[in-house]
Amino acid sequence: MSDPAARRTWYEDGLRFACQPDCGKCCTRHGDYDYVYLEGDDVPRLAAHFDLPVEEFLLRHTKIDEGHTILRMDGPDCPFLDGSRCSVYGARPAQCETFPFWPENLKNKKRWDELASFCPGIGQGDFVPVETIRAQLRGRRTS
């Protein structure tokens, strides 16, 4: 019997992706790409970034949606987007850090290619190795 983790994926040889300077397009609402889920140490890290107690950060910047803590998005863009730059980049949520390597984006090549409709980094830069992609899928912080 073969190990399911050893199965080849359509992206086994890696994927080209590189964030583009002054883009910020992944920080703007795009249909299904509408929520920033805060998990693990996201809230304490963001609270520390703003020098706020965790409870104060939660009151000011989050809400609960179907049992999940999410970033309050009162406009078309992430509230931490400053022009086209992330104002909390060093403390950004894991969801943001791991974009575009999310399970729903890697389901098949068609889904990956559809991201190019708003993400100019798809298909750009050097190949991201499959090991890095798998680490991102597991939600590991790399910075």
C-alpha cells in the first residue's frame, strides 16, 4: 500500500509565484476571498504590533463569523492596507503569509490559474519548491 502523503500532486515540480511590489491586490475583496481568519498566535501578535491588550485588539479589529474570529472588514480592502502596502506585514496573520498556497487554491491547476485574474504574482519569479508549498499548507510561519 502506498503512502498517501507520497502521492504526486499537480504542483509536485513547484509553482512560480512572487509577490509583486506595491500590489496589495490579495488584500482586497474578491468574491470568495473575503475573510481573514485569525488563528493560533495571530491575535496576540497583532495586538503586540499595535501595543494593545489582546481584548482591546479583539474589540476594535475583529468579529465572530460562524464561530471563527475574523478581521473586521468594513470596506473593500483590509483595514491594515495602507495604499498598496501592508501596514502590519511583520505581524500579518498566517492566512495572509501563506497566500496563495491555500488548499482551495491548490485543488487543481485550473483553480491556481484562476488566481491570476487578480494576483499578478501567479506565474512570476522563481519556482517555489513543493516542500515550501507543503509547509505553507500546514500554516507554518516562515519569517
